[in-house]
Amino acid sequence: MMDLRILLFFVTVPWIFCEPARTSKVVPKHKGILKIVDDEELISESRIVMEAKKPKKKVIVNTDYDSPADTEDESPGADHKDDKELPTCLMCVCLTGSVYCEEVSPDMTTVPALPRETAYLYARFNKITKITNRDFADIATLRRIDLTGNLISEIEDGAFSKLNQLEELTLAENKLVKLPMLPAKLVSLNANHNLLKTKGVKANIFKKLTRLAYLYLGDNVLEAVPLLPESLRVVHLHNNNITSLTDDTFCKGNNTHYIRYNSFICLRALPIGHYK
């Protein structure tokens, strides 16, 4: 009987301990400590470990290409500042020392940036509305500026005054109501067909120009003849609102060399006829 009990003990005890072993796995835990876990728990923990060790993708933004947000703004109809500030010699014709910007398309509304060696600028028949002190500040070589047929209504007072080599200035067919300061070496000024009034022309603006020979002020609204320098050879004042002349209008008043029977005695020629 005892032998039978001993036999059953050795048979049943291993069977009891082997059953959990079939449904469990031993996994290492922290420095050799063993832990018995179920299959489902092992799978769950493995999934967590795998997710924890899953590398994160690093997003690198390449600045060499425009982002979608940038490209949306750059629609075909967008107005770009760079478009209207194209290099002058792409919009105009540039020859040695001369720049021709006539009837530029798209419309030119400001004076373009000029090559530093520019001596002659022809920017006729555009839509320029204003001349600023910065427009010609760096172009000391300018000798002739022609801005005929624009929409210029304002010229800042120092726009031309520092152009020491400027000899010819044409501002005809604009909307000027006053004249700015003029450079000392100016020989010819054409301001025909503007809206100039006597109060918009400073008293001594021409008197100080000792080299001025040609002055064109026709088709304005002047009420009086401004003070003129003796260097003048040609002056046009037709189609204004001038109502009177004095003995000093065209002559040096304090010089008794002239016997002034009238205001034109010191002129070499008196123009007659009608101007249209």
C-alpha cells in the first residue's frame, strides 16, 4: 500500500507542475529575476515594447523649394514688386550713356533705376506721376533729362538741384503747378503745356541761372512774367494769362545803357504772330 502511494506521488506531482508550463512562458525581468506570464500578456507587452522603440520620422524642410502656402500667393495675376522693378535695360533701350524709356509697357509710373554712367535719359510718354529726391541722387553724370508727356504733378524741391552737369531739362506736357529748384548750369528748360501759375514759380528761380539760354513756358496759366536772366536768347510765354509788362521785364532795370522806349528795346528780335 505504501509503495502504491509513493508511486502516485511521483506520477501526479510532475503532471501538476507541468500544466502551467505548457500555457506560460518564462521571461527575464531585471537582472536575472524570472517572471512567469501568460501568452496574451507577453504579446501585449511585446507590442508596447515595439511601439516604444518605433523610431520617429524626422521631418526636414528644404528651403530650396517654395512651400504650398507660398505658391498659392504667387498666382499669375499677383502684383509683384519685382515685376515693376525689372532691370532698366530690359524695359528700356540702353546705349552707351543713354537710356530710352519711351511708352514702356506695362505702364511706367516711376523713374526707373538708371545705370550710374547715364548721361541722357529719355522717359517720354509714360505714366510717371512724381519725381523724388532719390530718383537721380546717384546719377551725377546726367546732362539731359526728357520727361515729356507724362502725368507729373509734383517734383520734390531737391530732385534736380544737385545735378551739376545737367544742361537740358524737358518737363513739357505734364501737370505741374510749380517748378522745383534748378541746377546752376542749366542751359535749356522746357515746361510748355503744364499748369504753372505765377505763385508756383519762385521769384529768383531763373535769375540765378547765368547760363540759361532757352526758356519755354508757353501754354500755362502764368499771370506775370517771372524775373529772367540776361543770358536768355529764346523765351516762349505764349498762351498764358499775362496781362501786363514793365520796363524791367526783359531788360536790366538798373542799367542806364538802355534807352527804354518800351519793354522790348533790349531784345534782339520781337516775335509776332499767333501760337497754336
